[in-house]
Amino acid sequence: MNSALPSAMWLPFGARLLRARADRGLSRAELARSVGVTDDKLREVEDAHCRPARSLVERVDTALGTDHQLLEAWAITLQAEAFPNEFGDMHELGTHAARLWEHQPMTVPVFLRTREYARAVLGPLHSHLEPEEVEAMVEEEMAYRAAMTGPEGPALRVVLNESVLRRPQGGADVLNGQRDFLADLVKAGIVDLAIIPEDTPEHPGLGGAFRIMEFADRPSMVYAFATQGGDLTGDSEDVGHCRMVRDAIEEASVDVSPDSELLTARWPDG
């Protein structure tokens, strides 16, 4: 691990800059010349191997015509290193992980949901919103799922409470379709799935949902989910504690194969 590198929170910023440059059809060398830095320096920024100075980001923002969006992302990321809960790119941060482990006691994780299941979760959760607003959130989840389960996504390990795969959220067709989708993902090796049986007498995951993100060249980070948002931390003591909870959850878990009854049974009979 290279401790001199910025935290993993800079990875989404670097990726955002790269996308903005690509959208303008500029090579790295062309943009570097226009903002007065070397190609190697700009590569460091795009690869999140350095924290760029505000003056450089301002010049890049102007050169790419991003209307201060890059500068705002830079300021948020800089603030987030001191106060991680201010970080606004949680979804994108996960896509940069080498490995991602998640425990969910109530629902299928966002990045593994079918469109119908996502709608069935988001609708009741945001009943105050108009249907088109909920549908926009569903579309965001589908884009996130594509990034997380695609060839560039992290290695995924998910542990669910057994009840998650038995709760008919959205009705029989929605649950059965979600089970089929998970079976396909497991069979394809896209996700490694396990459950904690309902009859577990000493359930180690009652503290709630959380995610551990491990990166190739940076310290791991943990995200603890809450009803609205959550808590992100890279503190080594907090990460260590969550790893101990993860290990206890793994001890109590049972792996799920594509042929497992929990995925092949049809609700309401099974």
C-alpha cells in the first residue's frame, strides 16, 4: 500500500475529469498544454495519484467548459477528506473498489436489483414523490447496477438476511424475477452471494447494513447505511471493527448457489 497516495475519495474526481476531457474530444497531451502542465502531471490527476491545486482545476474547468462542475467536485472531495460524510459520490466510489463486501438485512443491494424490484422499494420509500421522480431514481439505480456488475466493476461479495429473499416486495412476480436475476448473476460469477439463516440464534449482523470497500493501492473504506444517507469512514480503527463484524457475519452465513431453494422456489409456495 502506498500511503503517499490521496485517499480513494479522489478516484471519482479523477474519473470525472477524464470523462469531461473525453467528451470534448481532447487528448491528455492537448489538455495539458492548454492548461500549462505536463502530460505526466495531468495523468497523475486523472489517476488520482495527487491532489490537484485549485488553480489547476480552475484552468481545466475553463478549458473544458464544465461550468464550475469540476471545481465544485474538487471542493467537495477536499472537504470530504476531513469530513467524509460530506462526500457526494458514494456510488461512483464503489465502482473504483477492487473488492466490495456488503451486508444487507432488509433489501437486495441497490447494485443487484431488477428494475421492478427497485421500483417496488423506492416507491413506498419515497411516497411523497411524483411517479416520474421515482422512475428517475430507478433509472439511476440501473445505471449504477450496470457499472457495478460490468467488466470494470469490483469483485462483489454480498451477505443478506434470509428474509430478504423471502419477502415479496412488490408482489410474487417481482420477487420471483429478482430471485431469477440473482441466480443468473451468481451463475455468471458476477456476485458471490450468501445468507444468514432466519433460525440463527446469535445473529451477528443486527447492527445494520454496511459496506467495506477495498482498493488496489489505497486504504479500505467503510460505509454504514442509514435511513437517509449514511456514514463513510476510512479511519483504520473503524474499518478494523467492521472487518471483525464482517468475519462474524461470514461465520454465520451460508453460501447461495444458482440452484439454491431460495433462488429457485416460486413465491408464494416457496
